[in-house]
Amino acid sequence: MARITLVRGDITAQRVDAVVNAANSSLLGGGGVDGAIHRKGGPEILAACRELRASHYGGGLPTGQAVATPAGRLEARWVIHTVGPVWSAREDRSELLASCYRESLRVAGELAARTVAFPAISTGVYGWPMADGARIALRTVREASAESVEEVRFVLFDEAAYEVFAEAADA
Ligand code: AR6
């Protein structure tokens, strides 16, 4: 099983094989992690996303799925784009959130990535409560196995998010 590490920081500054992007189904960028990755990674990432749209995902990348592109100027080899579910108080979408982590790790395994950095998917613009998002993230990553992956690093943007993940990891 991969080693799970928690760091507070900016996901675009991670030196890893693959950085996971909390994207939207258009694959054409947005705010939050997505905006930061495209800004820092440069146009190569967007160009690859446009090609993927043209070849495979004309209707958009479905929620819960993941797909890889090169990482442009990031200190990583690949960006794995996944689309988290928007939080809903009425409908349980946790299986879709778990699927983001599982599918991203599956893609990382296909790429033979050894180190993978994840943000807390869906916990920003998409409104997922951090404690629940952390629980799902940690449980899914612990249960998933991608042969090549030695380290799964959760990169938490602020101290509060870091604390919530640390608590969930100890629970
Ligand atoms: N490094 C690490 N974590 C970050 C960073 C960063 N540079 N920036 C924000 N976070 P979000 P979502 C945290 O909104 O909720 C975009 O517009 C942030 O504090 O990036 O899945 C997409 O295009 C939060 O805890 O992703 C979609 O439309 C977490 O990362 C939509 O937002 C995720 O926040 C996706 O929303």
C-alpha cells in the first residue's frame, strides 16, 4: 500500500510524478486548483485538454472520472484531471467523490507514477464539507491500490484543512 502523507501548501509547487487537478467537465480551466494549475503549468496543459475534448470528451469528462495530460511547466510529469461532484445536502454523492480518488490512482498506475499529489477534491467551489471530504479521500486511497504508487500526498491549502485531514487520518 502507498504511504499517505499530508502537507500544507500549494499543489502547483509539488515535485511529484503526477498532480491531480480538481477540474470541471469542460476540461478548459476554472478557478481554485484548476486555475492555479493552468496558470503555472502554462498553455501545454490546455492544448492537451482541448485535444482530449476533441478526441474523447466532446460531451465533457463525466463526474468521477479521470484523465491525464502532460504537466507543462509544473515540476511534475503529468496532470491527472478529475471532476468532483458538487456537494448536495439532498443527494448522497460520496460514491462519485470516492471515484475521483480511485480513478485518479488507476490512471496514475497506468502511467507508472510513483508519487501523486491530491488536493481536497470538491471542498472549494463545489462546496463539499471538509471533514467529510477528508474522510472519503483517506478511506478511498487506503483501500485503492495502484501498483506503482509509493506515495500519495494530500496537499492542503490552509492550516484549517490540514488540521481536518490530520484528525481524519488519526481517526
Ligand atoms: N493548492 C492546493 N489546494 C488548493 C489550491 C492550491 N493551489 N487552491 C485551492 N485549493 P477547488 P472544487 C483548495 O475550488 O471544489 C474550479 O473552478 C481549496 O481550498 O479548487 O473541486 C474548477 O474548474 C479547496 O479545499 O475545487 C471547477 O469548476 C480544494 O483545493 C471547480 O472549481 C478544492 O477547491 C471545482 O471545485
